[in-house]
Amino acid sequence: MRGSARSRSSVKTALTSRSSSASDQPNSRGYHHVENRPFARLAGGDGPGCLRQENLAGKYNVQEPAVSDPSIKPTAPTTPVITDDEHLFETFGGREGLTALMDDAMVRWLKNPKTRPFFENADQAKIKALLVEQFCVIMHGPCQYSGRTMAEAHRGMNVKEANFYGLVEELQVAMNKRHIPFRAQNRLIAALAPMHRDIIDK
Ligand code: HEM
């Protein structure tokens, strides 16, 4: 464990600590779909807690980008929206803050052996810009996400669980460095967690 980074197990805890009573309804805390779906349960991808693509359009406040390849069927929303915290986007420093956060996170992803092989030959500037858009939308900020779905963007990359945790860990280190309060960090991480179904290759 480096510097102020939380351990791998604490990342897992952040991703799994929610109660297991799944509901498809937006809840009192404003999560339109990520609340009450622990990471492990999501990994199963089925059952009452599982979000299906056909549920997304009307039921949740989700802006799904078009999928150009009909063989790709996303199972998790690419841009869920947290609607009950109107200050979340500002807590992250707005677009400027998110841009700085992504700059920092990308430097870390390029250093971490779990993530470096994926990013070293990729268009890093484009990925960062799309992540800023995506996170801005998730935080109910004034942005549009112009990228692909997570299923489409990560298809065939052979991302494993360890790579996913590596990415989230470095994101958390970057958020800590920017003094983003834990509560705000956890809200973002909880929104990102369901995406693992579309990103990880089992
Ligand atoms: C919650 C976790 C993740 C989120 C929110 C996320 C988000 C994104 C976004 C928004 C894009 C741009 C989409 C586009 O090009 O249209 C992208 C692309 C990419 N992501 Fe992720 N990602 C996640 C996890 C990962 C992981 C774990 C890896 C590998 C360790 C990874 C590697 C990449 C790479 C290499 C690209 C570029 C793909 C290309 O240019 O074709 N991502 N991701």
C-alpha cells in the first residue's frame, strides 16, 4: 500500500458495503439504481437486483449512448445520475476539478502495473476527456457524455477484476490527494461499481 492509498480490501469494502435489499425504485437517497446492489450481487448479473438494459430508458435518469454494434448488449448503465446531491459536482471542483482529477488518475494508472498495459498505448487525452464528461453526468452536472457505452468501449480488452480494482484504487488515491470528502468519493464509487459487469471479462 502506497502513501495514503486505502488497501485493496478497503476498496472492496467501499464497493460491497451496501445493504442487500435490492430495489429497482429510486430510493430516498436519490440513487436511481446503484443503491442496495452490492458488488458481489451485481457480479451475478441476474435476479431482481440486476439492471437490464430495457429497464434503463424510462425508469432511470440515465443517458445511454447509442451502441453501434448490435451484438453488444450493455447490462449496466454507462452514465447513471445521482440526483439527490446538488453539490456533488461542485464538491469535486466542477469541470476543472474533474479534469485535474483525471490528469492525476491517468498518471497513476500509467504507473500501476495492473492498469498501465491498458492505457500506455491508448489515446489518454481522449479517455480523460470522456471520463470528465461521464463523471460530470453521473454527478448531475451540466454536461453530455459523448463516448461509447462501457460494454462497447471495453470489449475484447480482457480486463480482469484485479485491473478494475487497480483502477478504482488509484482513483481513490487521486481523490484523497484532492481532498475530496470520503462521503462524496463513496457516492461516485457506488455509481461506478455496477459498470464492472460491462467492463470485466470473466
Ligand atoms: C468504473 C470503471 C471504468 C470507467 C467508468 C471507465 C470509463 C471509460 C470511458 C468513459 C472510456 C471512453 C469510452 C470511449 O472511448 O468512447 C473508457 C475507455 C477505456 N478504458 Fe475504461 N473505464 C473503467 C474501467 C476501466 C479499466 C478497469 C480499464 C483497464 C484497466 C480500462 C481501460 C480503458 C481503455 C484502455 C480505454 C480506451 C479504449 C479505446 O480507446 O478503444 N477502463 N473507459
